[in-house]
Amino acid sequence: MGRKKPEGAIERIFLTFAEAQEFLAISHQTIYKLMNEGLPSHKIGKKRVFLKEDLIQWIKEH
């Protein structure tokens, strides 16, 4: 059963560092290694985020 979004909820197009780890099912060290190998990420203030679209594309290409 999928969670129903509240009326007017905004869907985020990015994942936090921890969410990206969970999405990819990898460790903290592995996500840093992949970032060094070119996994795209972005900074918003002091937070690092990952676009869902970029993660899906990365998976398809590697």
C-alpha cells in the first residue's frame, strides 16, 4: 500500500545524502567513492543532495 501524499504536497526531486545511500543500497564509504568516480551531486547551503534523475541515470550507465 503506497503512502498517499497530502493535498498540495511538494514532491522533492532530490535526495539527501542518507536517502541516496538508502536508494542505492550502499555504504557511506561507497557513496563517497562513487562521487570521486563522477556520481553527480549538488550542494544546497552546507547540505549535499543528489537528484533522483541523476542517480537513476548513473545506475543505467554503470
